[in-house]
Amino acid sequence: MLSDVSIRKLLAGGLIEPMPHDWQIQPASVDLLLGEMATPTVGTSPWLLQPGEFRLASTLELVTVPADVVAMVSGKSSLARAGLTVEQAGWIDPGFSGQITLELFNATRHPIRLEPEQPICQIAFMRLDQRAARPYGTRGLRSKYQGQTGPTPARPGNFAQDGRGG
């Protein structure tokens, strides 16, 4: 896993755009900020997550993972302690470039207010033993989410739709 020193070196190469503020860089991760939220199906405000509500959101930042690095995304513990589950695939493959789609779930009995550009998750990086031969986005890998912007719903080819994974 990469330390803040190594992360700063990757940031200089365009790992995360816009460049994170200094306070976002943690000892072994970078805090990412809440970008867009998908239109709510329930609720009175696009930034109010109702009890039991599930909604897609995205990070403000665009993340571009080099071919010799893999990343892991997880929710912020302070939000989890408030009852907000920030779920995502977690694994960001070498070669991926795009905003990160997050699945938000309010596990409480009270609405949770979310503010644009608040810290919503953190991303940590690990160096591979060598560059990936076929990074995400390589032809033939079925890389459906390369270049995604905003909250991106499941695309054809996921387990629920055809059983082959995605």
C-alpha cells in the first residue's frame, strides 16, 4: 500500500483531477469529495437521503489509475457511524479512468443530509509487482465503465442481467 509520500508523487502525474487539497491527503489514502447525486426516487431534496433510501452518487474527482497500480475505495468511518453506507465495487483496476460511482444507503430512521463537495469516501493505492499486460479499457475486456462521468447505473453485462459478470 502506498504512503502519502508515494501518493503525492502519483498526484503530480495526474492521478486525481482536480488536484486534491492538502487536507484530503491522508497517511495512506486520499479523501474524495461528493460530486453528483442521481435524481431521487423518494425524498424532498436531491441532497437529503431518506431512511432506507438507496441512491447512486459520484465523486467530484476524476481518477486515472496507472497500469502498475490498483486502488481500493471505501466509505468514511465518520459517515458510517452516522448510519450512511457508502458502497462501491471497491476495486479500481489498473488503467481505469473516470469518476467513481458510489452507492449510498441510509440505514437509519432519520434523513441524512449530504453536502456537495463533502468528503464521502477514501481511496488507497497499491503498487503491482509489474505493469498490467491488459489494463482496464483494453479491447476484449468488456470494460463498461471506462471514462464514466456522474452517477453511472449498471450497464448490460452484469451478473443480474446475463450471468457472465462485468
